Amino acid sequence: MQRFGFVSEDRLLTFIGRVLANPKTKDIQLPTGYSAVSEELSGLVGSFLRLVTYNQAVFGSYYADIISSTLTAPVSTTSS
């Protein structure tokens, strides 16, 4: 039973990742086994996509500054 849960979760996360990577694509196929909850899943993923898009539009420049400063910060190494 654990294996089924892992496969099911993996399919769901892959589906969400595809939607986020290609938000304008209308023909992304639902993962196998989720047809019974297709309306609920579509609504949930649509709401999540709107939230991510809003978050990126409002806070994207702040995140970019944080990531940029993190990537350019000197790395300290310690010798043993």
C-alpha cells in the first residue's frame, strides 16, 4: 500500500509542476487515477496557480534580490 501512495503522490506533484511550468497550456492531462476528482483537482490547482502568479508579480523583485545576494555572498570554508 505504501508503494501506491508514493506513486499517486508523485503523479500528483508532477501534474502540479507541469501546470506551474506551463500555465497557459489548456490540454495538460490529469494523472492516472484522478479522474473521479477532476473538477476538484482542477479548481485546487487553478487557485494555487493564481496564488503563485500573484506572489511572483508582487514579491518577485524582493525574492530576486534575496536570491542574488545569497548567490553572490562569499562562502566561508573552515579547515579541520
